[in-house]
Amino acid sequence: MRVAVLLKAVPDLVEELVLDEESGSLQYDEMSYVPSEWDDQALEEALILKEESGAQVTAIAVSTGDVDTMLFTALAKGADHVVKITGDFDASMSNWQQARVLSDYVREQDFDMVLSGVQAIDDVDGQIPGLVAGFLNWPHASVVTEVRMGGNSKILLRQEYSGGLVAEIEVESPVVIGVQAARKPPRYASVAKVRQVAKSVAIEEVSAGAPAGPAFADIQFVRPVAAGRAEMIEGDVDAVADRIVQILADHNLLRRA
Amino acid sequence: MQKAKAIELEIAVVDGVELNGTWNRMFEPRVISEYDLSVLEEITNIPGAESLGYCYQCGKCTAVCPVDSVGDYSPRKIFRRTQLGISLLDSPDLWLCTTCRNCLRVCPKEVNMIDIMPAVREQAVLEGKAPAELLTAFENTARYGNPIGESARKRADWTKTAGVPVPVMSQKKAPVDVLWFVECYPAYHPRGKEASAALARILAALGVDFGILGTEEKCAGDSQRMAGERGLFEMLAEHNIKMLSKYRFNEIVVTDPHAYNPFLHEYPKLGGEWPVRHYTQFLAEKLAGVNFVKGIKKRITFHDPCYLGRHNGEYEAPRSLLRALPDVELVEMGHCRETSYCCGGGGGGMWLDGFTRDYASERLSERRVKEAVEYGAEILAVSCPYEVPRFEDAVKSTGHDGQIQVMDIVELMAYCMGLNEGLAIS
């Protein structure tokens, strides 16, 4: 079983998003990037699968910036192989373009399964796994919380539905899976191990051309405008309690005996 | 450090007579050897953890271990449990030690928890056995250069509130006398920032020619090292050494005893050797030139930080600053100087409060605040940035809010110099 895990870096929200207010555009070069946390979950699930069934795990990232540390970390955690797809790419590269480049690579390889984070903070409608599956013309399962090998080389998935429902489904390879959460929290790779890996293992670099196809036209990025502010209730305990009762009464949330 | 007790020697020379201690040792296998020692050996085979095997269970450490006073833990107990086959790697005991060094002070066998803990923890981290909240602190430090997870770009933002210019070396482009290594909690924690602003105003008032690294500074990393992330420590140390090497200065002054310790003992091993002083040592020497304009009519007690006191032997400098403050009545708690209690923040404890809660009847900081109250102190003075938040929380959680205040020595000093009008001493 060969498993590909798609990793990407997203803007770090601990740092401020850098916005040019006049042109209404994000300053991609001036922002910091972190690995997408859902992709971390996908990698963890792949590594669990490796421990259970001996899968071979390859982590793949498009070089939209510095993705080396992310790939070395994947190796330190237990991935067997890492691939960086290079080209004339930068951090403003759209998810559609990334999915195109990733699927072009995956198609040429002999993967049985592709795992990716179900979504990312720059992609809250879950574009990557769906688009990759579409480009590959492979089946796709989304919002998955468990991936296991079943009998007869079938793959068993757990999928989350609304209202707390969980489905168990059986699929055949090849398949693209959008992972919502791994069965366990993502493991920690110690810095010493990451650094040791960085010195001893090379990242496979694969070059790719710029994908042609439709692209979004960004019209404008704007900061949210505050519609109202929270009320800080001041005073002693009685005054605060009275005010809370008043607010509840105003909203008709009090039931009087 | 002065040992409290004599060390057991194999051969001693007394008045020119060589006394061989071999006869006093083990003649024949004792009961101890009948245990299956494989689990103990697994631990003592880890480089750095060898001395756990030296323990002969005298129990001196148990009497002084701050963690044992709120729970069921001491180096002796660790040895005994490991000897009986409970691996330290899997035991919660591994994460309870704050590396306060009080056990080593009294241990006749030199069982050195300061070496054992980081070594065994490193192994546990590699095996994925470290508590999640500690790993979060590690990840934050690796990503942002501080364990709190604050923006690396905002590391020097506190300087805006200082009220005096705080030169950043990359902009100053000139040598300085003092390179002030600020550290994380003084740069980001709200109460830490207040102390940093106070120290900046004191340095300016004393005409000290100083500068900070600003956003080029990262966590010194010593607590992460003690908590088992040596690789992270090395990465941070290499970065800081590289940044410091860009500039010319005569000495480093640190706010944090947890930076003082590695600058003294660890950074030189990695090629970063500079004269370093804790800010209390630096200011104590300048006391003659300080103009105090008002006093504090309060009973003040001082908590010795483990990494300034027991680890590095400095007890006088902070006290000389406190004694110099007009009108102050300085009282010592029972646990003071070499026997000082621990705030619980060292050795990674700062990031393990959630974990520790299940194994302790109360926090060490709570125990300490109760002691300060017992001695009638109205102000608990500290000189380590871990301590203000820890003790302030403990003041509230033990129900002593309004009874005792927690202040960094620089806040009090700046107040008496007329440089800290905002400080509300109640």
C-alpha cells in the first residue's frame, strides 16, 4: 500500500495578515507560514496506517515558499519519503493550481491512496482533496476520521456526518481522502531528530510547469468591520448579577416561576 | 555550591594517612541485588542518568524536596520505584521534578536530578511519552522563539510602554556597554512587560549604555533543555549566539535566571562566551549612584529563584537591593537562601500545571504564598519572570487577594526612584 500525503503551508494567524488597505490585496511575501493543521492530521493518520499495515508513506508539498522544514518534520515523524514539487510558484498560488500540480505528480506515481487535510484556513470549503480526486478521476471521501485496511485489500473509512452520526464505509483503491482528524493527536518530532534528518536525508525535488486553467480574480480583501462590541459589566457582585438578569429579561430568556 | 554534607569518598587522605573506604562497602551481595534490576539499568544506561543508580535510600532528599511536600515524589522514591520495576520513562514522576536542585544539595551520593531529568525526559520525548501541554510549549518555542506562542515579530513591542528609549541593536548600529537579554515572559507576559519597562527606566536613569536584540532574540531555551528538548535548546542557543556575535558589547545582563544559567554554563560549550550578570547583580553594584526619592512602608519577603540561588549561588544581590529601599522591612521566610522553596515553574514546570494538578495536593506556588503570608509579608518580592504570574495566581487561588502583593524587585526599585508612578502598592 503506497500512501501519498499532501501537505501545504498556510498563513500563520499568530502573526498579523498583511493587507495593503489601498489596493485591497494580501501581501503574501510579508506573511509567515505554518503547516496546515488538517494536513498534520492527515499525516498522522497515514503514519498510524503505516504502523498497523506497513503502508509506505510519501509526503508531498508544492514549493510555494519554504516547505523544507515541513517535509523534514514529516520524515522525522516517520514518513518514508518526501517530495517537493518545484516551479515558478509562490505563496499566492491558488488551491486549484496546487491541486493540479499535485495530481499531475500523483498520476505518474503508483499510489494507492492520497490523504490530505479536509480543509485549510485559506480554503475553508475543502478544495484540495476534492479537486485532486477530480483531476485524477479517482473516488473521493471527505470528513474522514479513521482510515484502516480491511479484508480483500479494501479500505475502511469512518466518516463524520452532522448530528453526531458516523458512517463506516468501504472503498477500493485508488482513492483520495480528506481527513478531518486522525485517531490520535499528531505526534511530536523532536528538534534534534528533525535536524538530524535534514542533514542525512535529501528531499526529492520534482519540477513542474505552471498549470494553465481558471483562476480566481481577487477583487478585494478587507478587514472585518466591528458591528458591535461586547459589554463589560462593571460593579460589585450584586450589580453584575442585576445587570445579567436585566439582559436575560430584555431578550426574553427568563422563565419566571 | 557549598555542600551541606560531606561526600562519600572511596579513598580519603587524612593527616597524610590514606584511608581506604573499600572495607566499609559491600562484602557480599545484599538483598538489593536480588531484584530484577533490568528496569533500573535501562534508566541508568541513558547517558546523564547514571547517578540514579548511586542512591542508597537515605531519604535526605525526601525531606527537602518541594514536590514531596505537596505529593508523593522524591528522588529516593523514584529510585525505589525504578528498582522495583516501574520505568521512569512511563511514570508521571518523570514530569514532576522542577529541577530546583534542593535534593542535590543534601545528597551524600551525588544523585544528580539536574542531569538525570533532562536525559530521561529526552528519551521519553523521543518515544512520544511527554505530556501534550509540554509539547505545545516546545512547538511554540520552535516556531515563534517563545513558549507562549506569541508573535515573534512582536517581541520588542513592550518597549513602546517603557517611556524611555530602549535601543534595539540592529537599529543602533553602535557598540554598547550592556547587552540586555530580555527573555520571553519579560517580553510578552503583561506583568513581565511591566517589570521590563521598570528596568528600562532604571537603566536610563542610571545612564547605562544598553541595547536589546529585539526580534533577533529568541528564548534562551534552558527550561526546554531541562524538560527534555535538548535539540530545541541547541537550535535556540545557536541562533542567539549568532545574533549576539553580530554586535559589540562589554557584558550581557539578563532578566531571567533561566537565561543566566545557560549563559554561564551551556552557551560557552556552544561557542557563546560572554561575561553575564543577572540584573540584580548588575544593579546591586550600582546602588551607590541610585537616588531614592520615596520609600515603601511595608513588610517584604523575598523568594530566592532556584536558578539564581541554589543553581548559581547568588543570594546577596537581590537582598541588597531590597535592603536599600527606604522604609522597607525585609523579613526572611523559613525556607530561604539555600533552603528556599520552589515556585514550581522550573524544569518545564511552567508548562505542566495541568499535568501536575493530578499528582499534587496544591501548587508549589500556593504553598510558597501561604508561607509568605505566615511570615506577615505584605509584599512577596521576586527576581525571576516565571514567578510574578505563578505567585499572583497562587495569591488568588489561596484566597489571599488583597492581603499580599507580588512584585518584581525592579518594580519596587523603580517605584522608590520615582520612576514607577503606575505601581499600585496597596
